[in-house]
Amino acid sequence: MRRVREDPKALSVVLPSLARKAGRTELARGRIRIGDAEVERGAWRTCDVAGHRLIEATDFPDEELVGLFLHGDFEERAIVMRHVSTREVRDSTIA
């Protein structure tokens, strides 16, 4: 996380290996609140939580978040989509 905090652009390097490093284990079922959003924990995996925390730790521009989604593989897209589902509506949530 330190690497991404110091250089937000490092997220595009870290994200591709996140599912492999953090794991794809589903979280236990139940509803939790993340900011203003209420989400089903069972729909998230450990790598989704790790990705969410990394993105939240930076001031990652919306345009670059959209770019991560558009150019990412399935795992990267899933991580970005789960993160975006917790955000208020803005450019990156409707792109």
C-alpha cells in the first residue's frame, strides 16, 4: 500500500497481480456499509477488498480508473467495478 500511496500511478502496476497475491477467496455472507453504500460481502473477494483499499488510499483520477477498467483483464475489471459500486455517482461510475 505504501508504494501506491507514494506513487498513485503504481496502481496500474500493482493491480494486475492483486488477485494472485491477495487471493480470490469470497468473503463471508452478510451486508456491510462502505461509505454511503451497502454491499453484500459474499459478492466480494479478498482481492476486491485489497483493490478497494489501494484505490481509496490514493487520489486516483477518475479517467485513469476508467482506463484501468477498459484495459484490464477480467480480474482487474472485477476489482475496479466492485470499488466503483461503493462510490457516489460521478464520471468514473457512469463511463
